[in-house]
Amino acid sequence: MNGTRTALRWGFRASFSPVAQAFLPAHPAAHGLALAVLCTAVLTCAAQSPAPPQVVRGGVRSALYPDNWSPGYSDAEGRFLQDYSYAGYHNGEKPLPTGDHSPVFDVTTGPFGADKTGKQDSSAAIQKAIDAAEAAGAGIVYLPAGFYSVTNGLRVKQSRIVLRGAGSHGAHATRLHFVDGGRRKPNILFGTKMKWGANQPLAKDANIFDHHVTLKDVSGLAQGDHILIGCRITEAFLSDHHMTEFWGENQKNKDRLFFRRRITRIDPAARRTDFKVPIRYPLLTRDGAFVMKTGGLIEECGIEHLAVCNATKEEKSAWDVRPGWQVILLDNVTDCWVRDVHSFESPDCPPFHLRSFGINIKCSKQVTLADCELARPQNRGGGGNGYLYAPSASNEILFRDCIGRHGRHNFCSGWAFGNSGNVFLRVQTSDGMGFASWQHREASRRGERKPWSNFKSDYHMALSLACLVDNAVIDDGWEARNRGHMSSESGHTATQCVFWNNRGKGEIRSFQYGWGYVIGTEGLDVRTTAKQARASSGCRGDDGTEPYDCTEHIGTGGPLSVKSLYEDQLARRLAGTGQ
């Protein structure tokens, strides 16, 4: 590690670049530190583990998460955990709805007449039921147990529509077979085009833990408005992150959207807008930080209790798609959910389930995916294929009790700078596998070449912020690193992300920009230092990511007393103790 670079980025607050300064929150727990102590700790790059574990009843406790933790707490070296409890439907404050959308539109009854035997194409019938529910202003589009052949994509364009089956597996399942992959992608789309307003510049820098921004002018904004918060990727921003080589070509001088929020209060005199979910990364006036009013989001929609497949009998055609063919896309939505959706083996092309891409959550916020299981895409090549669960430019997405198997990247966070606050709770990832091409796939089938095995779930592109992998079973791997020139000059893919209380037979590679955290593991191979990084695409995974990520209770630390960080923080916040 380069000690000088580390000192410049992580030393005493006055010596930092503006971005780096924001990583040392002004909090009482950090006040009064002696300059000599702080500089010594940083310049010598001492062991990156916090103080000895606090042993409490039921297990050990992280030094970064004491019993009296509240947002803003940090240790003597400026390390801290953000509040990840805002992920999910209505920020985790409401349970998923169970039946409060009415009326019910049964797709098999008149005037719709869908065929649940699979002998006839049911595309038009199901879409007609969706259109009827939208015309009514809300409704449950119900698909009784059966097998439905669907050749065209299904579209939901309005709020308060639920696509509901009778179950995802077993004799009474609702199965949707998108024949030959379906003629339109994605197969199921919830969403509309986003409406954009003009940039309104910030008057002051926005910092981590802030629940507000101060603007030069708040005219045109109102309580309840949806807003986007971002900045321009300037030369100074690139320099701060040592990313001129990688981000410069695709990102330089472009406005990027970091956060999706909803205004809870406006103070016109102070030119201040407040919102519930905190800022998760510093946005500087130096970089033209701005707020943009947006609209067109659909709300209170769900997909639940059904199974899907879209693998095609012409397997080679699955490899002709760039980018991947999504079976479900939620685009520009908020406070929606996907519950109990499974993939199943295609009758056209066993053992495959999916053509390429599973569920994509794009340009959205506050969505819960619960109790889903996706597996076995045909196309596991490059260019955005073989991803099973993928948040893209989305905030506060909760993946809860979901399983991904046999994908290229089972859980994959993509898009430039737009992912933050996403939580992967009790998920399971295994058997990740990739291929260079269709020819590689065929050679592997003939036994002439081996597949690229042990592909990992990952933070895939620049720059996922403050996400959490919590209590997961990782039997292949999960990584957060500098991907260099890969995937459109990804560079640093993560910062301030936490791996909490995970187990499995795979590995965690955590080489995050600035601080990342691996706290509590069982059975996993954990890699966080230069000696453990591997060369990739002309860039070792830890290049420019100093300091090495913080680790606690790795393998031998015993069970953590706080099993789930997300659930504990949510309980604190709802009880009013974490504000």
C-alpha cells in the first residue's frame, strides 16, 4: 500500500481532498483525537481491524456497532457504518400488501379468456386484463393455477396494479412460459418513461448522513416531489478517485445521478429541502452538484406467486442478444415488490430456465424482492447476460430470502454511480459460471474446454455506494473491487459497502475504494489485501483502493450478537432510537 497516498486520502481532516474529508463524520465519538495519534494510525497503515471484540451474551459484537450505536458513530480511524435500514418497500416501514388491491380481474374468465392449459397463446388475454385493471384505477390481475403460453411482452404502465398467480411451484403453481423467449423484451415490464426537470444547483456541499440539501433556489419544488440528486464527473472528481484512466473516457464532464429521494419538507427561507433517506456519499458544489425534479414513477405495483421461463429451443439465438433479455423489468418505479417468483425448467430447452437475464430493477427506489428463486440462464456470456438479480441505477432495493443459482453473476449491481443503499438479506448464491462465447459453451458441452467456473456475484460498475450483504450464504463468491477496463471502464465498483455475518463455501473479495467492511464470516475465504488480490484486465483488484478494508471476526470470531445489521438498524429506527 502506498502510505503517502493513504495519508492524503485518510489522514487528518484538514489534509483531505473535499471528497475524502466527508468520510470522517463530525461526530462526538471522534472529537478530541490527537493529531499525532490519527496521523500515526493512517501513515503506518496499521492492522485494519477495530478494537478487540466486545463479548456479549449471544455472541461477539462489532466494535463499529456498539449497543448505543446511532448514525454518525465512528471509531478513532474514521471508520463507520451507515444506516442501511431504509431499503425496501416504503423503506421497510410497512409490510408487503396481501390483498388490498381491488377489484380482481381473473384472466381466464370472460371477457378475457386466457387458456391455462398452454395450448393457446394467452398474451392478448392477459394484457386485456391488465388494461382493464388500469382503466379501473387499480386491481389484481389474477392468473389461476395452470400453464400459460405467452408470445408477446406484458406491460403495466399505471400504479396500483398487481400481477398475481396461485403459487410459484408445486401442483397448484401458475406458470408463464414465454415461448421462444417471447417476441418482445422484457417479457414483463412495469414502468413508464421518466419525466425530467431542469438541474437546480446546490448552494452547499451535501455530506454523508445529511437528510437535506441546500439549494441556490427552491422554486418549482414542493413537498412530495420526487427528486434526483447528482453531480458532474469533473476532472477533480476523477483525480480524487484516481480514476482518470478508467472513468475519464465514458464519464468525464457528464452529469450522473446518485440518489433518488422524495421531498418531505421545504424551508424557502433557508432554501433547504429535506428527505427521509440520508445522503450516502459527498456531492460537492465544486462538481456542480444539483437536484433535479422528476416524475412519471408508478407506485404500489407487485408481481407475486407465479413462475416464469423464457429459455428458447433455438439455444444459439439466446447468445445473439445484446444486452441480455430480461424476464422481468421494473423501470422507474417506487414502493413496489416482487414476491415468490421462481423460474422453472423450459419445456423447449431443458435444463435451462431463462434466456439470459432474470429480474432487473432499473432507475427505481424502495422496492422489495422477497422469496424468489432464479436459475440456469442459457446465455452466460459477456455484454450484460446471465445476471439473475440486477439493481441498475436504483436506491434502497431490498433483496430478501432470494436464491440465485447457475448464473454468470447471480446478484449483480450495475450502471454508473446510481446504486446505493441496496440490501441483500439472507440471499443465497451458488454455482456461478460464465463462458466467453457460444463457441466456448459448445466446446464445454463436448468436453473440449472448461467453463469459467466460480463466477461471483458482484458490484459490477462504478460506483455502488453503501450497500449491504447481510447474513447471506455465499457458495461461489461476492466481490467489490477495482475492475479496471472491464465492463465499459468500470474502475472502482464499490465504497462504504458492508459484508455482515455471511457464511458459505465461497469467497469474499473486498477491495473497495476508501473503506469497505467485512464483519463476521464462517467458512468463507476473505481477501482484502494486496497479496490476496489477483491481476485482472491490466488492473489488480486493489489498485488505488487504499486503505485495506476493515475486517472483524473472520472465521474464528464466533457468532455475531447482532445477526442481521439491516433488521437491527430498522428496529432501532422504527423505535426512534436510531434517528
